[in-house]
Amino acid sequence: MTFSVLARDATTGDLGVAVSSCILAVGRAVPGARPGVGIAAVQARSRRGLRNSLLDGLAEGTPPAVLVHRAAHAAEDAERQIAVIDVTGTVAADTGPGSFPVSGHMTGDGFSVQGNMLASEEVLPAMARTVATARGDLADRLLAALTAGQDAGGDLRGRQSAALLVVSGRPLTDEDDGVRTDLRVDDSGDPVAQLRMLRNLQRAYDERDYETLAVFAPEGARDLYAALAASRRGDRAAARAALEAMRSRPGWAAWLASMAGDARLSAVSRLLG
């Protein structure tokens, strides 16, 4: 009832999973990840607590193949799918004999794709080809693979939700929780496309792409990003207009005053000065 892709980035060591399904909030049900430990996906009629058991096993040093073999021989899991990747990129996956057709999995160098109730036999090969060859960071590769699966037919029953989760291959610390990307679309007519939009918005925040944020950020903050974008391109009139619009909003004048020492807003002030 779901299709998903797991992968490790050989350069950064990051680990990630992307998934889509015709159920509500698939991001709550299928993917699991722990920084510095590994990632897992449990789908079809898997017991939901199995994710934690698999991640616990990885944390204890149990190889993915052993963990998957154990679950594959549990009678209550005959209709489930499991995929696991550890911090070294070792992969193991299994599709239970009772899983819903069309179903299956494919593994490769540092990745696994799996699905059930698929609209065509081409879904998994399309995902595997894409995740193995797509460029960009891990989040973008996972999204490209998920998109390829959707374009090949995706879930036979339709579309409702999607999720993208990427964590560090290094253990979390007080300074870093290890989460690189955690995006979910819980209910949408085109969840994979919506997930791509959220990823692009996240990239805009990460890269301080103020031009994009001036268009897509929440309405109350758009004037702020418009001012920053205008400052960056040296447009004095546009920066002044955006700041005046901000000051006219309730509460924003006080916020601007409190942010006087912020380097980004200082740049706007220097431009207007």
C-alpha cells in the first residue's frame, strides 16, 4: 500500500528515507531513523513497533541482514515489508509472502526501494535507477526517486501523503540533533509534488534565498524577506518600501527595534543610510 526509498550518502554519511502512500500521514507510519545508527522502513501490514526494534538492533551492532532475517521468520509478519540501512551503508530488505501485489523490493549500493499495491511493475526499477544516478544531495536524490516511482504509477489506490526524513550518520550531540530534513505532507491530492515544494522552500531558508522567501514565506514575513532581497541587490527604494510595510503591521516595529544588531538587518540599514 506504499512505496519508499532508503539510501546513504557515501560522501556525507547522511541516511535518509522518502515514502508515499494512499493513507493518511504515512510519515507517522513507515519511516524510522536515528542519527549515528541507521534508518528503517516498515510497510504493508508490518507491526509499527517493528521500526523501533530494528533501530534498537542496529544500535546494538546487529547486522541489517540478521535483523531482517529475524523479522522475516516471524509468522505475524507474513504481510509486511522491511528495509534497513546502517551507518556503513549495509542494506537488507525483505517482502513477506503475503504482501499485497504488485509488491517487491530492490537493493543496490547503499540503497533500497520497496513497494506494494503498486500500479505497475516499473515502479521499483524506475526508483532504483533514479536513486543510483541522480545528482544533488541525499534529500534531492530521494525525492527524485520518489517522483520517478510516482511517475511510473505509484500506489495503485491513489495518492494521499508523503514524507522525507534525512539524518546524520554521526551520533547526535547537545549542539546537533542530527536531523537534516524532516518534511511531511499528511493529506494532499499530489503529495509527492507538495513534498518537492516543501523541499525547495527548506532550501531557500537554508541558503538564505530571500527572493524566493519573499514570494513563498508566510504573509507576515514576506516584507522582511523582500527587504533583505532588495538590500542584497542594492535596490534602495524597494528595501525602504518593504521596511515601511513591516512597520505598519502590528508588533513588527518593536521586533525590528529588537533586531537592530542583526547583521542582515544592519545591511538594510546601511543601504538606506
